[in-house]
Amino acid sequence: MPSVPRLVVSAPASGHGKTSVAIGLLAALRELGLSTAGAKIGPDHTDAAYLGAAAGRPGRNLDPMLVGTGRIGPLLAHGAAGADVAVLGGAMGLYDSLGTRADSASTATVATALRAPVLMVVDAAAMGQSIGALVHGFRAYDDLLWLGGVILNRVSSARHEQVLREALDDIGVPVLGALHRGELPAGIPRAAGVVPVAHHSIDTVRLIRRLGEAVDAAVDLDRVLALARSAPPLPVPAWSAADALAAEAEAAGAPPVAPPVRRPVIAVAGTPELVYGYTETVELITAAGGAVVPFDPLRDELLPEATAALVLPGGLPEAYLPELSANRALTTAVADLARAGRPVLAEGSGLLWLVRECDGRPMGEVFDAAAMTSDRMVVGYREATSRAATPVAPLGGRMIGYKQHQVVVAPRAGHTPAWTWGNGVPEGFVWRRVHASQLTLHWAGAPDIARRLVLAAADGRLAGADARGPAGDGRVPGPDHRGGDGPVPEEPPMPPMGPMPPMPRPTPLAEEDTDPLLVHSADDLG
């Protein structure tokens, strides 16, 4: 069993400073010479990137909704292999869930499943003795939760700190640190997303160092480390991409498929250090036989040489859409690859890169659709059904994905949608070998995407029997224009685009955004 010293940093609610403290803990422990690993509970790419940068290795996302509860422990064991300590950043409040369903996983659920102690960060600026009642309530709410200590934040004075410590001492909860008002630097620049980490910006390096210094000065790191080391060994084997692919084939009752003799080049948006998505995507493509070559849509002007397929993960923030539009050489290369019939998997801003225009700026013009920034953020999980056989999923395949976007697309789906969910609302576009949607998937929850993509890149066709019509005629199954389920021929090339009327101002939330899995806020997922 893997022995991974670990702890979860959480808080009563968003805004208490838990992500900043988690980053600071990793930076401070690493400065002591320890090998550290960082992970984010939930789908947030930004927090995972900063936690990874502070730890000095790729940050992971542990999201039971996207990968299944049974994969959380193995993924942590894999991502923290050889580390002296792993620090996991929680999402929202300790018992809050990113979905509104009763079975949606909260930070507390993940901490309990991992048998990890919880270190609670509490903004105590407006509290006195009441902090005892607050923390006692969180500890007593779930008998299985292991609340190992508290870090106080925004303490106003030495006397205030004494009152808080006495209140927590009365209920037997140790205080492992106290940060006074102004000692914890401002949090990470969320609008910039993962890009500052990917580009090694000097501001990012300075922020992580300052957070580490603040935590080192205010927190008893020896006691924090002892708490993490008190976690028992994980009772699961470490995840591996090769094992995940083999298990997927076995579960489907299919013999393992040998990787192609020549490894096709799969271009993935990101940098050599940080993909604009989940780290496991690259690991799975490599294990399936693909040669992953990163390219940066914000800096490169050409796709990698001999690109056979393209992956645009969902971690590139919408704030960089103007830069994507301005990079005309690369935008043209991406569009040409799509029109040539090569596999292109685009999520989030990747879809927006392929539409005709976004907020009046020209984009890739692969799809005759326009995008516009709305006045509301759409955030939430979706239980989606595939409407076409693609490397992403077979026809009718069901997956859980995640949405976080403020830009809306009109029309929201093409002749062949990528997905439907809820009451049958379609979203996304499937055309030739392009699968594009604002729904983001975690490939560790569906490893076979990598195998299907690599085989499609290697031979120019979709992998598996589900890519063919009933008579084996190579036609792509999907809903026909009457809404039926019979096979239809592959869509013809997109017609020339004529003038498009102005896009109407979108309503705050479209019909599908009333889905019961929609979460209530995106102001701070961290």
C-alpha cells in the first residue's frame, strides 16, 4: 500500500484563504528540503496549477464527479509518488458540493475517502469565542471526518489571537498557526487561470515565494507535518495510464489493442511543463501509443511538425480569446487541420477558437457560429449523452463533464451535436473528425478516449466497430435531421459563410443552464 503523508486544507466557506494557505504550506515545506505534491479537490484547473507550481511537480485534480470515487486514492498515490507530503486544496466550504445532487462529493467526502486529516483555515476577523462553536459544529457534523487542527486567518491583534486560541482549546482543537491581518498576500489572479504558471511569470514566482514566507512565519510546520504523517497508508495501488487503458478494455470485454507501430504526433495545447488541462490526458495519450508534442496557442505560430491529431483541453481561460484571435497564422493552421479531416478534440475555449467570431473578433471559422460574452458565469456538471461516434465517445455513450464559461455560442449546436443532456438540449459540434464543446472531460474517468484518438490519428478513421454504420460502410452514426437515431452520412464540408446578423444579447442563463446539476456560484471555486 502506498504510504503518502497527506492532509486536506479546507475552510467553512469560500474566501477564508484556504487556497493561499495550501500554496504557502507547499512552498514552505519545499523550502525545508521536503519533496512535496499538490492536488486540488474538484475540477479547478487554476488552483491545481498553482498548487503544482508550489510543489514542484504537476498538480492533480481529484474530482469524484469526473473520475469516480474509486479512482481518487489511486490518482493521489500516482501524483504524490515519492513525495514526503501531499497537500490537497479543498473546494468551497468543507461540506459544500460543486453539484446540488445529494450524492455529489464534497471536500469532506474526499477527505474521508482518503483517510486524510483536515486542516481548517478560518477567517476570524469578525469572531471571538464564537469560533469554538463554529469549529465544533464542523467537527461534529460528520463522525467520520478527521479535523486535525485550525489555522487562524486575519487575526486583528495579539489579544484577539489569545481569545481565539482559548476558545478552540476549550473544545480540544489545536491551533497550528495564526496569520494576522495583512500577513497573507492577496490570492492568485483567477482571471488569468493557468497561464501565469505555464509561462513561469515572475509575478507567479514571487507570489508563491511570499505565500511560503508568510506561512513559514505564522504556522508550526513541524506540527503540520506530523499531522500529515499520521494519515495511514492508502489501501489502493497507484494509478497508471497503462493499467487504466487495460482495465477499460477488459471491462468492455474487448481484447487489448496494440498501439500503432509508428507513434502519431498528437499536438496538445500547453507547454512542456503544463498542459492547458488535466495532466492525465498526456499520460494516457502516451500510454496509448501517441507521441505528445505540446504547443502554446498564445506563443507558437505553427503546429508541431507532422501533427496527426489535435487536443485543445478546457483549461485555457476565456480571457485569452483576443490573443487566440490575433494569432492568425496558428488559427489558420488549426482550421486547415480540421478541414483536412484530422481528429480535433476541442473543449471550452478550444471550441470558441473554432467558431466564426467571438465578441466581433475573427476566429477559426471552422463552424458557422458566433460567440459572445454574457453577463453570467455558467458553472456546473452535466450528465451528457454522445450524439455521434467519435474518438471521445461511441454513439449513445454517457459521461459526466464540467462546464465553466461566460461566453455563449449561437447556435449552441451543429447539424450533429456533440452532446445532449437534461431534457435533450443539444450542445457542441461534430463535423468530419472535429468534436468541439464547452463541456470539459477528465480523461482519467474515460481512459479509452486516448486509445480511440491515437488509433484515429494513426489510420485516419475512427477506432472500433462503433465508428461504422450497421453495414460496415464507414458512415458515422448519429441523429438524422428528423431527430431519429439512424445512421447518416458524414457531414459535407461546411458551406461558404455569408454575412451573419448581429448576435442578440444572450439571456443571463440559457435553458440548459437551469440543469439541476448547476452550482450556485463561480465567484470562488477554490
